[in-house]
Amino acid sequence: MNHMLKSGLIGLACLFSFNTLADNYTIGTGSQSGTYYPLGGILAKIWSEKIDNFDMRAEVTAASVENTIKVSSKKQLAGIAMGNVVLQAAEGTKPFPRKMDVAPLFALYPNVVQFIVRADSDIHSIQDLKGKKISLGAPGSGTRVSSTNILASLGITDDDIKAQSLNYTATTNAIAAGQIDAGAIVGSIGVGAITELAFTQDIRILSFTPEELEKVSADNASYQAIDVPAESYKGVNEFNAPAVWNILVVNKNMDEDLAYQMTKVAFENMDEINQIISVTKFTTLENMDKLDGVPLHPGAMKYLKEQM
């Protein structure tokens, strides 16, 4: 083969290979038993179908903290994370060692802090958790950050409990087996792990008192009180709990046009997303900028201003 032609073909192959890699992206989600994973999957599918030269897949991760770090370090194009975690990342406060390059693309839906116990448990209040064996969530997860922060704001530290570090599925399995006394899951109402547990076990979800909710909100500005009606899970009582918005987070230095396209395509196809992930009924233009303290990515803000 002509040397010049051969060199040209090799160069073209390398360029094609680079572009193929450059256009393959991931969105960080959470465990497969939570809401993040299927939501990330449908977003990835829609973006891949509707944006030219764009291919994305959902990646199982430890959720909020891991996703935020990977987005900041450009190991993921996007990630789903709790708003309080994104705020801590932007500010460079624990568990982050420094300020992270993050920006919200848009707010998704509120996550509710749910402390689960078996129905026959002697734990009836948040204060009753003292001295008990409790799963606070997997390391690197928003559940772990949120449950620890909330208990601390109510005067309950790791020294007061026997803390376990389990993901959603391991938490509910351990509750069912009587291996732990309580477990925290910070997720949407109707999250799969609790829904499945409620079908096989009689459980309760602890209710926060008005005074506790006020204290949590005072110490953690990202949280707001929410009333959850009875039978949101099979046989489960009405309860009151703090809630924090989930955020679709990207690197703040992401290309503005790509951020604009991703936002535009997501909202233009929100009806399809709603049919699969019902909690995205909260994913509206009015709720896009729910996270105080961290500005929307300029590409997302451009789309929002166009719609106003």
C-alpha cells in the first residue's frame, strides 16, 4: 500500500477512534434499587436519541458524593445528587476536600429522609435511635451525608448509635432479617427498596416532630419539611420528615451549547420521562433553580430565560 495513503488511513482511524470515545458519556446514578438509576437511564436514552453524535449510558455508583466528585473531575458528564451535597461541593466543605467545579443543570424532585423500623420495634421517635444499630447509608452516598447531618443537628452523633454503612438493598434486607434496628433511606416517596420491603414485612417510618423539623431546617438550609400521607407504602403510617431536592449536576465548565441542548431536550421530552419516573412531575421550569447558593449552568440558564 502507498506509504502516504497508509499513513492517512491510520490517522483517520485514530481520529475516528478519538471522536468515538469523546462522544460516549456516562451519567452517574446510584444503586439499581433506587430512583436515580432508572431516571439516569431514561435521560441517557433520550439524550442519545435526540442529540447528534451523542451516546450516553447510566452508571451504577454510590450516588451523590461519588457522582459530584466524578462530574467535577470530568470522569462523568453528568450525575444525580442531593442538593445539600452539591452545595457542600461548591463550598468545599466536608466531605469534600476543596471547592468542586459543579453547577446544576436543573432540579429534579425532592428526596425524603426516611428512617425505617419494623412495625414491632420499640423505636417510635428519632430520639429513640440512640444506642441502636442503624444503617446510615453507603459510604459516598447522599443518604450517608444527609442522615449523619440531620441526626447531628438533633444532638445524635455517631458515638450515640451503632452506625452501619449499607446501601439501599442491604439496608432493607438487614431490617427484614432483624440484623439492624433501623435504616435510613433518603429517596423519593415510593422508592423501590422501601416499596419492596413493605410488601414482605410490616414496617413503620419514623415521624419527625415539628420542633425537630424546625431545627433541621435551621441547621441545613437545603431541607424543607414534607408531610407524607399514609399508604404511600403498603401498610405504612403517615409521617413528617425533612426533604431535600435532587439535582442534575454537571461540571461548571461544560460547553455551554451542550448544556443548553441537554436541558432543552430533557424538558421537550418530559412527558415521556414522567410516564416512566412519576416523581419527575416535580421536574418543571418553575422548579429548575431550586438549589439556593449554586447558580445554574449558563447553558441551562439560557434555556430557562427563553421559556420565561
